[in-house]
Amino acid sequence: MKQLGAVVATNYVYLNPVTTIIFAWLILSEQITVYFLLGTALILIGMYLADQAKPQ
């Protein structure tokens, strides 16, 4: 965390639902619905925007 910083390290926590969806699809053969895709897109867009907002 010292090298990445708190904001960057915290952003990786938001990837947990995305990886859960992928592994549920691969291992449990769960159906990928439009809500899963929409949620994943919103998470990734939010992470991108948060990364762009940090001071350089």
C-alpha cells in the first residue's frame, strides 16, 4: 500500500465483484445477464474515472 497509495489500492477492491462474476460463470456455469454486464461496465468505468482524477 505504501508503493501504490491508498486510493489505487482501494480501487482494486472494486474488482472483486467482476472476478466473482467471471469465476461463477466459469466454475458454476452461471448465466451472464445484462445486469451483470451493466454492473461490470459501471465498475470498470468508475475505476477508470477515479484513476484519471488523481493528481499527477
